[in-house]
Amino acid sequence: MKQGNPKNITRRAFVGAAVAATAVASTATFAQGAPIKIGLSIAQTGGLGAGGKAALLGLQMWRDDVNAKGGILGRKVELIVYDDQSNPATTPGIYTKLLDVDKVDLLIAPYGTNPTAPIMPLVKQRGLLLMGNFSFEVNERIQHDMWFNNAPWNDSVTWFSGFMEMGMKRGAKTIAFLAADAEFSQSLATGAKNLAKHNGLKTVYDQKYPPNTNEFSSMIRSIKASKPDVVFIASYPSESVAIVRAVNEIGVGSTVKLIGGGMVGLQFGPIMESLGSQLNGFVNYTSYAPEKTVEFPGLKDFLSRYAVKAKVEKVDPLGFYLPPFNYAIGQMLEAAIVATKGLDQKALAKYMRDTEHKTIVGPIKYQRNGEWANARVMMVQFTGLKDKDMEQFRQPGKQVILSPAPYKSGELKFPYEKARN
Amino acid sequence: MSGKMSSMGGNNRIFVGGCIAVVLAAIALMTGVRTDYVFNASYVVLQFIVLASAWNILGGYAGYVNFGTSAFFAMGGYTALFMIKMFNAPLLVQIIAAACCTGVLGLGIGLISLRLRGIFFSIATVAVAIVLETVILNTDYFGGAKGLQMMRPEPIAPFTSYDTMLFFVMVLMAISAVAISRYIEQSWIGRGLRAIKDNEEAAECVGVPTLKLKLIATVVSGALMGAAGAPLVMYMRFIEPVSAFSLNYSVSALAMPIIGGTSSWIGPVIGALLLGSVQQIVTVTISSELNVLIVGVLLVFFVVVAPDGILGLVRKLRTKNSAKGDAKGGAQ
């Protein structure tokens, strides 16, 4: 049997003790500064997947920035993320796991209205703060007072009013509606119809279509035949692409002063690039356009850093629509935790409600229902676009902001048939 | 004959004992586990046991492939919503109403589409799902395309949370569905349905009441699917047509019996436990994206390698082993 040298044993024991002491010390430090866990589900697959991936990158950039500064209150930030497949049926299970198994400190809602809807009763019943992620009127029924949406809108009236005012100013008397038979587009279309009726616009065409329709020629021909002054479209990405192509092919007639409004997808770089010049003349909503009238501290820096990462991650290279607003969620949470010096949900919610938040997407103040007090849905007109050129969308003058007034960067070109050329 | 009878009696006793054991295990789980997530995930797996067992009554025993599971499931959910909105009905009443409503729907579909066979019957069931989804999409009372959010009421004593209550209800529903499926398999109904599956004309010629049996199968299968969908509103706290009528329910309800084995009541249970659990684990570990891939790959694998499912595979292996044993015995 080999006997050890007593001197060596002492040295080994010393080294062992040192290692153990270091391990104990580091464990203690870790326990003191245990990470702040923020949980969310966000679509990485399904209909909302493309937007969800870009949005998540924005949030991850905030996490990396915060952690590079040493975290919040000395604690690193950890994101716990699951893919909800754009399917609301998956979110109750995921959020229950986030709360009960992962023991997250804070919650961010899934991207989109439908995946968020099942979470609202859950957070209300448990009295939890929930940061919204581009959902629409999802708190209308539940009225949870700890809900704060990052999307720059509040209701369908404020959304549609800018679009309709433009039409009214140009003497519009008639309107056509084309909307997908799905939650967001129907909510939008319902609000738009009410406002149009209130303002005396006569509806000459009103058509719903099943989601994922890709053949619109008959509907566009019917719109053309009804000779409207304004055409309001509420559609989802694949349908928006098909509608733009159909309108370019068939035309909508010389009476149409403006067309567009609520077309989801025309904010995403790859779709904008693929449509190129076919977008010219369309007027549509967005959350940000690189016009000189829109200058928020930190936004340009964020977008230039995002562009580098987006190339690596192979997500929307422009990232105008969702990523900055996801970064803003992080900024608001960070400010609230620092100000309240903790993670008490009620204190955080009170701070959220009472404060005007400084973010890279501009100041955000919330109204009672957790939506923006000063809605800022930008209506932009695509002009002077060429085909197959992604970089052109980073230049001013390609998405001219028509409303709201403080950010206006140009005048509406109309009628549409003239504006498209 | 009497030997067979006593063996069936023995099997029944084992089955009843198994059911009691499952209920006791569920009660132990509810008293021992404090995280709602366990009940949430288990609820989904149990829900698939009901759907798979229900699908197998028509698809497995009678050979009529139903692609419209989502239609029955969603109608169950919307019937429950109607009962809540109209009468503020408790969960049990919602489930009974959903089962009745979808049973009648099953009867209707049976009368209309059982004149169709094979792929034409399957297409008709898809059409029913599309028609019903369109109706719901355009009915404002049910929230239309926007759907409706619901606040859960307080759980009924002795349950401490609504999640545990839903879990226990689904345990009972799964046991009932499996028991019904087992009864049908072993009774004259199951024998008749198997005769229909083998050769419908021949069955009719020898006096099997084919239409009557097919109607029983569609009604029972539909009622069970609807009952499984009834608690959906309170499970999700929300219902909207696109996810309620999702094709995923139809595909999973079909894939689970095929993977487990369609010839016996235990096949859908094995398939649902296996596939449902894997789906739940994958969703929160690797990626939800893999869910669909897993279902697809397993389905292709079993259709090609083991068309009779896990049950068939086990039977094949047993036969092989016993043949080997016989050969060895002979050699000795």
C-alpha cells in the first residue's frame, strides 16, 4: 500500500481547502445576486414566427446590454423563452410552467393578440404584472390593471382615424372594406366601419375572406366595380402580399384616393423587398419609418447594432417594426425595478402606470387600460421604390409619414393609380 | 365456454382494479404535488387519451377514418361556452351538454356521410369541420373570429385550484372513454364493427346491422370527442375558432391510435401516453417546432415498419420468441 508524504498531504489538503472555499464563496455570491428571471413565450414557428424571431432578438439585445452593465440592482437578467407556435392553445401550459416550475420573477406576454388572450385571465387571477407584446385590444374584456402593452396604439378608432382623415380631406364619400376573417383584422375592421359610419362615409363594398386566402382577383375586381374613394384592407402577411400583387395586376380604378390601412406584413423587410415597386402608392400602418421627423435617442444606434446581429441570426434585416419595441419592454422593466428597488409586482405596476417611460421608441405613457395614452400609429405611403433592394428601405423618403401630425414627413400622393407610377 | 367467461370476468376485475389505481394515483398526485404545471400538462395528455379512444371506435374498429376530430372537439368547447353564457352552467352540465350536442352531430354525420366510404368519408368529415368553423367565425355570440376570454370561477371543494379540478375531471373522462371503448371492442358492437372493417358487403349479407352499428359508432365517438372539448374553455380561459378547430387535434387523434395500435382499446391509450407526453416535454425543452416533426416521423415510421402499431409489434415479437422457443424445444 502506497503511503503519502505528510508534506504532500498538507499541500493537497491546502489546495483542496482553497478550492472548496472558493466554491463556497462563489456560491454565496451567486445566491446573493441570483439572476432576475423574465419568462415569455414567443412564436418562433407558425404564422407569427418570422416577426417573433426578430422581436426576440430585440429583447435579447436588451438583456445583453443590461448584463454588460452588471445587471439590474447587481443581478444579471435571464430570459426564459419558449416557442408557442403562434398557437393560443399552447400558452396556458407554457405560462403555468414559467410561473410554477421555472419560478420566473416577471412575465412578458407572447407576441400577438391570440396567444396573449388566454394569459390575461391567468395574470389577473394571480395578480401579476404583464408586459404586452404587440397585441390589440386584448385587455378590453378582462380590464387587468397590471397590463402594459408595448405597441404604439390603443383602440381601433385611434388606429383608423389618421387613415380616414386623409381620405376625408381629399373629399372621399365612399369606402370599401376587405378584411381577413380573423381576430386582429376583424377588430380593426369593426372599429373602422363604426368610424366610417360616424363620419358619413358610405360603404360600397364589404367583404370578409378566410385566413390564408391567396387568390384575390375576383375581390379586387369587385372593389374596382364598386368605385370607392377609399379602400381599407385588414390582412395578414401572406394575404397582404397576394393583395398587393393582385391590385398591381388588375388595378382598383381611378376613383381610389387611398388604399391600404391595416395590412400586416408590409412592415417586414423580406416582404417589403420582395414586393419592391409594387408597394408604391399603398398607404399602410407601421410602428417606425426612418424619416427625419422621427428621432428618438438610442434608436439609430439600436437599429445599426440590430442589423449586424440580424444578419447572423437570419431574421428581418430591417427590424423597424417589432425589435425596438421589444427592447423598450426591457428598458421599462429595468427602470421600474431600479426605481422600486425590487420585484414587487404591485409596486412595479404602479410605477408603470404613473411614469412617462423614456425608451428608444420615444416616451411612453400608459392610460388606464394599459395601452398607450398617446397612440402613435404611423400611416406611411410607399413611394419611389425599386425592385430587389433592401437597403432603399433604410433611406428617408421611401416610407413617407402622413400621420400622426408631429411625425409627418410628406403629403399624400393621390389618386392611387397616379401615385403607384 | 365457462372458462372463457371466467377469464373475461378476471380481465374485467383487473381493468376495474386498474381504473381504481389510476384514480388513487391521481388523488395522491393532487395531494402531493403543488405545481399547477404538472396538472396542466397531464390534462393535455389525458385529453388526447379521450380523443384517441373516441377516434378508434370509428377509425380503428370500423375502419372509417375520421379527419374531423377537431370539429367535434371544438363543438364541445363552443357548446360549453353557450352553456356558460346562457345558464352559467357548472362544468359537469357543460360536459353533458357538449356530449349530447356532439352525439347528435355524430348521428347527423353518420346518416349523411356513412353512405360514403374510404377516402370520400374522410373528405366529408374534413368538410364538416370547415363548415362548422365558418359558422362559428361568423357568429358574434361566440366571439366570432376574435374569440372570447373567460374568467375561471372558484374551484369546487375539495379541489384547491381549478387546474387540479380540471385534471381530475379529465382523469375520470379518460377512464370513462377507455371503458366505453373497451366495452365496444369486446361486445357484439365491436364484433360487428370489425366485420364491417373486413368486408362491409359480406357483413351485411350475413345479417350484421351495418348502418345501425355505424351510427352507434359515430354517435359514441362524437359524444366522447365533444365531452373532451367541453373543458377547453376553462382550461384555456379563452376560445377562438382557429385554434379550437386546429387540424392538430385531428392529426394527433389519428396518429395516436395508429402508433399504439388500432386493434385494441389499449392501443390508443399507449399512443396518447407516448405521443402526448413527448409533445408536452418537447414543447418546454427543445422546441415546439419539433412537435409536428415528431408526430410526422413517428407516424411514417409506424405506418412503414409497424402498421399494427406498438401492439402489433409486441405481438410479432412474442410470436417470434415463442416460435424460437418451440424450435429449441423440438431440437432438444
